[in-house]
Amino acid sequence: MSFLNVTNLTPASFILNGIPGLEEVHLWISLPLCTMYSIAITGNFGLMYLIYSEETLHRPMYIFLALLSFTDVLMCTSTLPNTLCILWFNLKEIDFKACLAQMFFVHTFTGMESGVLMLMALDRYVAICYPLRYATILTNSVIAKAGLLTFLRGVMLVIPFTYLTKRLPYCRGNVIPHTYCDHMSVAKVSCGNVRINAIYGLMVALLIGGFDILCITISYTMILRAVVSLSSADAQQKAFSTCTAHICAIVITYVPAFFTFFTHRFGGHTIPPHIHIIMANLYLLMPPTMNPIVYGVKTKQIRESVIRFLLKGKDNSHSI
């Protein structure tokens, strides 16, 4: 019990145990994770630079996309470097305060990811239902305020996680069967009553995820009504095509998120722990990896901007 502060049973550090049961294949598991992380970092930084440098992409839709890319980079970087250190070098120890900080960033950025997807749905709603007022409704000031409020919402709702977790007594040990610190994984190590933690976690999930999904659903219901009312089939197809990339991003984000959330709370005895942990890592890594690819393939303006950028670089190299 030397790792414990005897006064309040708070550990000096935790041991993140990686993926229990799959220790022998940690190195092999790390390879696809590292590949996905590299693609996520390269793709999202490339997308942000493209939106910044191309004047034709200085529109609300692409500003929100740049915000999504920025959030994706922060979200996967909050866990993946630490996870790779565990899988590659067996560096499992993490300071108690560092664990709380990681938990805070993970939940803040996942909440912000959901919020940005909701803002992008509202952007599509305004663009399709009020095209003539699009530029006057979604001004740079409105976009900045919406992004700031989304961030502050996540911060204010996630801060109590750290206090609720810090107050718990940890007399069962300090080993967390996970690759990173998240709220319930840390709380379950405690020997105290974690009912408040579980209830508050569910409440935050409803306030963030539930509210965002409701707004997204309402937005796309209104979009569908507006598109169906268009007389031209070409106009309908064009309107739908502006939403396909965003719909793909929603599916990529929310499907693993729902799986992780519900199995963590209701499927703990039926689903093997290593499936939980692998899905929890994919939940943070899939959206950052796939979003730049999806938007690059599905969005004509981005494809054209990439081609112009590559041709410009080729011309510059020839001139040298």
C-alpha cells in the first residue's frame, strides 16, 4: 500500500494496464493504431492548411470543417501518444493528476466533436432552407461565438468529473485495465460509492450527445422536407450531395460512441474487456482518421482545391 496516501487513500499514480489478455500482441495492435494516428494528424493538418490558404474555402461550411479538424487532432492526441508508449515500451505509470487531466481533455474534446457536428448540421439547414440569407445569418462573429459556446459547454460539464473522481477512495489498488484514463474506468478502480459518478456521466451524455443528436435530427428533417419540395431532380441531388460528407461524419462518430457508451454501462459482463478497450480507442481515433478522407472524396470544392494546390506546387518545383 506504499503507493497510497494513507490519509485519504489517493494514489500517487495509476498503472494503465493496456489491453488485458492481449499483452503478447500489443506490438501488432499498435501498428494499425499508429498508422491511423499518422493519417489523422497529416489529413487534419492538411485540411486546416488548405481551408486557411484557399480563399474559395473561406465560407461557414469550411470554417466549421476546420474547427472539426482542429478538435479531431486534439481528441486523438490526448490519448494516442500515451497509448503507444504503453504498447511499445510498457510505460504504464501515469501520475494521478496527469490521469485526471487526460480524463478532462478526453471528455471535453469528445463533447466538442459532437457539438461541432451539430453546428455543421445547423449550417446545412440554413444553407438549404434559407440560401438567400445564408451569408447574413452565419457571419464570422456568429461562427466564432458558436464555436466558443460549444467549447465552454464541454468544459463546464466535464470539470465536475475531475472533482467526482478525485474525492473517491482508491483502496483496491491503482491498476486501470485500459490504455487511457476515462471517467468510469478510473471510478471503477475505487472502493467507494461511484453511483453519483455513473448518474452524472449519464446526465452529461444526455446533455451533450442527446441534445446534439436531437438538433441534428430536427435539422435533417427540415432539410429533407425542403429538398423534397424542390421541383427539379438536379436541384434535389445537388442539395443532398452537400450533406453526404456530413452524414458520413455523423455515422463515423456516433456509431462507435454509442457502442462504447452502452456496452461500458450495460454490457460489462457479456462483452470481453479487450473488446471494450479496443472500441474505446477506435472511438477516439476513427473520426479523426476518416473525416479528412470522407470530406476529401465527397466534397467537390475540396477536391478541386487539392488539385489546384498540387498543380501549384508542381509548377513551383519546375520553375526552380
